[in-house]
Amino acid sequence: MRHRLCVVSRLSALVVCALGCACAAQKELTEQMQPNAVKAAQERGVSQLACPAATTQVLGEKALEEPQGTGWYEPPRRAEYTIAVAGCGKSATYSVACDSRNKSCVAGNAEKSAGPPPDVDDKMAPVALNTAQQHGSSELACPAATAKVLRQETVEESQGTGWYEPAHRAVYSVSVSGCGKQTTYLVACDDRQKNACTAGGLQKTTAPRALADDLEPGALKVAQERGASELECAAAIPKVVRGETIQEPQGTGWYEPPYRAVYTISVSGCGKSTSYLVACDNKQKKCTAGHLQSAER
């Protein structure tokens, strides 16, 4: 009886060891081949999406077990990955097959058709309108004031981490009128925040030495640098299409001077062109550029 228990224990130990070895081999294979899989998906995505700046994200991976027919454990040599590629407002997902024997990976057809992601500006428009209407009703002393969107744009996030970052922010120009009065607000929204939208007055660049004039060189520099990189054109030239100073809400009893400005800047060169929404903050001495995903409406 004791001998039988000993045999069973040894067999159990062998089974546990074999399972452990198999799991370790699978993990080692998927980690080893992942860089090649990402490269294959990225190259195909760049070509199909026509976007040199496209980024990748591994959604899933698995090792394919080899048939076990020799009596000895045969470690896996093949792996499959599901990899998303996105950039320039488009995205696609690929199934990538890799073989460690020849160190090769092949990206299959896109599982999802390339197309623009849903626009954040459409999603957040009702919240932006409500925010502007409440702001305008108070400032115009007119509870019956109505709001109308004059312009709306989605701001595509900067892609700097190696992982695709979907758009979260949108900006709107909203007119509010009622009781014989009218004003216009720039409304900035972020769908990640609890109080998603904030409204500030617009101060056009026609005003003497408006803040938008002062911050314009920094905005042009940021747009030119990003455009030169994405268009692969060092000679790309930026041009301000529109610049606006954001007048801060006055709620403390003390005048709060404006410190933020936004610009629409086109960048062109080498037969290509693109446009950016550039936001500048004079307090932080910083400007950031994001793609425009939706045109003026």
C-alpha cells in the first residue's frame, strides 16, 4: 500500500512539473516573439492607414501547443497575437502569426475596417450647450437665454507613450442670447472629468495686444514641430487660421486676467498638409498641439 502511494505521489509530481514547464515555455515564447509581432502589425498598419505616426497596442496573445506524439514534451514554437494599430484618426486590428523557428511574424487582414473613432465633440455637445446656457443666463440676467453651437472640434490626444490614446477633449464656440442681449463663450470639455465642461468668454485677436497675439509664436513653434514630424517634412510651414483668448470667469470679486488662448493652425509642406488645435497656458508657459478630428460646422 505504501509503495502504491509513493508511485502515485511521484506521478502527481511529474504531472505538476510538466504543467509548470508547459506554462513557462508558453510565456517565454509569447514574450520572445512579441517585439516581432508588434513590428509586423505596425508596418502593415502604417501602410494601410497611410499614417507614419501610427502606434500599436497588444490586445491578446497565446502560444499554440505542438502535437505531443513522441512521448517527450514538445515545447510550442508558434504564437498568435491580436494587435490594434491607430493613428491619424483611423484604427485597425490585426491577427499576427509568429513562428520562433524562422523568427518571422505575419500580420493578417484587418479584423475591423479603418475609420475615424466616434467624435467626442458630438458626444459632449449637449453638456457644452447646457454649460454655456447656464453661464449666459447668469451673466445676461436672462433666465430665458438660449444657446447655439457656432463651432465644435474634437482634440486628438498627443501620442507619446507608444499606446494609442483616444480623444477625450473637445472645444466649442457657443453663442448665448436672450432679453435683447448676446454673448459668446469658448467651452472646453473633457469626458474624463466629473464637471465635464467649463465656459469662458472669447476675446478676439482684434483687441490691442490680446493674449493670443503674445502667445502666438509659441503656438506656431509647437504646431510646426509636430507637423514637421508627422508630415516627414522639415521645411513644413505653420499658419494661424484662427486665434482666440479665453476670458476667465470672474467669480471671486477680483479681476482674473486671461491666461489661456487657443489656435487653429494649419501646417503644410512637401505636398502634404494637416491642421492642429493648439492650446497655450501663460501660467505654465506651455503650448500643446492636438489634431482636429472634425471640421467647422
